Amino acid sequence: MRSVQASHVNVRLLLAVCLLIITAIVMAAIMLDIISVGFLVGPYRFSHWMTWIGTTFVAVYAPAYHVLKRRYPKRSEVLLDVHNFGFLMAFLLISIHFAGQMSRPPQAFPDLGEGIALYATMVLLVSTGMIQRFGAHGLKGKAYSPRTNRAVHASLLSAFYIVIIVHVLGNLGFL
């Protein structure tokens, strides 16, 4: 039974790494102007729709996950997969927006401000989430325990909420 569980973890890790590689390739293609994400879909650019979808998933599912895993403990593995792979897909969508912003010409380059902080927070959330789910054999020790990782991961989620609120309010002209 143990080898079956190990193979599932390996498949999940492989899928997670593939999603991260796809994210990196898509970002590179956008920044090299191979893929354009600046076209309009309705009143907003495609890249904005992508980030709104990704950000909404993170903002809604993160707290929902904690409620659902306690309410439905028998479904915790499925809920965790939705959490992990949903966040990786959200990271891909948010990365599309970030790469689109970074690839804008100098005369239209945005004020990055909290956008850099927000993207850095997302990178750290993904990193600590990967460590939490799949382990990090090289990081074991008193300085960085799984408990520390969980605390850092949860703290980064709090930072995400603060920065996204500031980012949205600033872009809407309220700050």
C-alpha cells in the first residue's frame, strides 16, 4: 500500500513541476512577444481577466479549503489536490498578467509598486506550498521545520490579502 501512495505523490509532484515549467515557458513567451496578452476582451485586457480569475480563486478557496477540510475530512485528499493544483493554475494566470505588465513598452510601462510585492508573495506562497506538500529534504533542521513552513505559508496568505486590497484600491484610484 505504501508504494501506491508514494507513486501518487510522485505523479502529483511531477504534475506540479510540469505546471511550474509551463508557467515559466508562457511567461518567457509573453516577455519575448511570442504571445500577446494585451488584447481587449470586453472593456479589459486579456491579462487582467487572467489575473482576476487567478486572484479570485486564491482569495476564495484559501479560507474555504480550511473550512471544507474540517467539515469533510474524508474528502481531504481531493480538497488538498484542488488547493494545490488550483493555486498552481491561479499562479499561471497571475503570471500571465505579471509577464504582460513587464513586457509593456517603456512609454506604457506600469508603476509596479505593490504589483512586485504581490507577485513576490505569490512566488513565496507557491514555494512554501510545494515544500509543505512535497517536502524539502535539504531544508530539514531546527531553523526551518515543517511547522515553521506552515506558519510562513499562512503568514504569506495574510500578506497576499493585504497587498491585493492595496493594489486593487490603488488601481481604482481610492489610494
